[in-house]
Amino acid sequence: MTQEQEQSDSYYLSEYQKRQAWGLATSIDLKDCNLDKMKDADYIKQFVRDLCELIQMKRFGETVVVNFGEEEKVAGFSMTQLIETSLISAHFANASRAIYLDVFSCKAYPPHQVAEFAKERFEASSYTMHVNFRL
């Protein structure tokens, strides 16, 4: 993670406290990901376990990974993981090699750290990220 991203995470964590936010929602769109990893349910489940450990979120139940999609454009795995403070979810679009990851929690976490971790694990070429405070 770059110094700029660390500073940005500090901003988000500070703003979370200052705004007395109820929750933090981050949407991360990962591009040009490793298709073999995207198609591996066990790899996805391990990614979620590692992510929850990284951002200190307690998982509630097991990670659900389901492969679906009759239309080629959207076919791929979808993942959900309940956490005690809300939910982590993602869709893995095989045709475009894109991953759409969402993390929502009423406990603050560093959004850039999540994005960089996902980028590294799925070998994405880039990502876009949107952060929203739930008030």
C-alpha cells in the first residue's frame, strides 16, 4: 500500500468517527483478474477468511460460494459472508475477468487496505473503489 493510500485510509477512519457513521460501505471493482483463481471456490473461501482476519472482522457462519448465470456476460461465482458487523459479498464475472467486491460493516476498517489485498490476491491489473458512509 502506498503512503497516499495509508493516509487516505486514515482519512476514512477519522471521518467515520467524526461523522458518527452507522456503517462504512466500500465497493471495489477489480479488473483483469486471474481467471483460475476466480473460478476456484476454495481459493475464494480462503481469501474471505484471510480478509476477515486482516480487517479484524468476525465471520458469522461459513462463506457461501455459488456458481450461476445462464448469460455468458454474468456467469461466475457469487460469494456472501456474514460478519458480526454486517456483510461481505462479491460477484466474479468470468467473461470480463472482473470481480465486484462489497464490504459493509458498522465497524470501521481501512478501505484501501481491503482493495489492495484483493488486487494482490486475485492478481488484478487495477481497481476502482467507492466509499460510502452510512449515517
